[in-house]
Amino acid sequence: MALAMCLGGLFLLGESRGNGLLGLLLMLGSIALVVLAGLARRGTTWSLTSDRLIERRDLFASSHQEMELIDVRSIEVSRSLLQRLLGLGTVTVASAASAEFLIIMSDIRDPQHVADTVRQARLKRLA
């Protein structure tokens, strides 16, 4: 979305019909989106203990959620084209306790290794 806004802003800046202000606003908006997304990403941490997977979000507001490893239903790894080019991916961990309870680890390095680590911790917990 930020890329589309930036390209639209560049297009409007290049037009001769006086849409320069709108083009500038679109470009500034796209920059703001990228900065906010980066800040949100830096404010999110995940940790794995012998009992649970913990997610903490601390940017503008604070949230904390924990998933017991014995409640893990599935672990899914996905990678968009851009993520693949950057060596990143997304790991989604679903809970058996609730269909809506997910921990989504976005844009992390070596997502397959992270998924395997959570699987191994789950198996140890079940043993």
C-alpha cells in the first residue's frame, strides 16, 4: 500500500495540472506508513519458555498474550515474494483452545527454524 501511495504521489508530482500538493501529501503519507510499520515491528517481541510461547507488543499501547505449548494446534510458515528476497517470513501458531487465538510472528529471519524450534518445544512439553 505504501508503495502504491508513493508511486501515485510521484505520478501527481510529475503532472503539469497543479496536483503537486496532493502528490507530496501522498508521498509523505507513504513514508509515515513505512515508519509506523517499522516502529510497530520493533515494539513486538516473542519468547519461548519450556511451557509457553509469549508475545509482547509495547509501542503506543501494551498487550501481552501467552499460549501454552500443549495447546498448540498448528504451526504454519508463509513467505511472500518480498519476504523471500529479504530472507524473512511469517510464522503463525494456532491454539487448540480457541479458533481465533493466533500468535503471528511477522517478518522474522529464518522462519522455518523458528517453526521447528516451537515444534520441538511442544514435543518436549508433551513428553
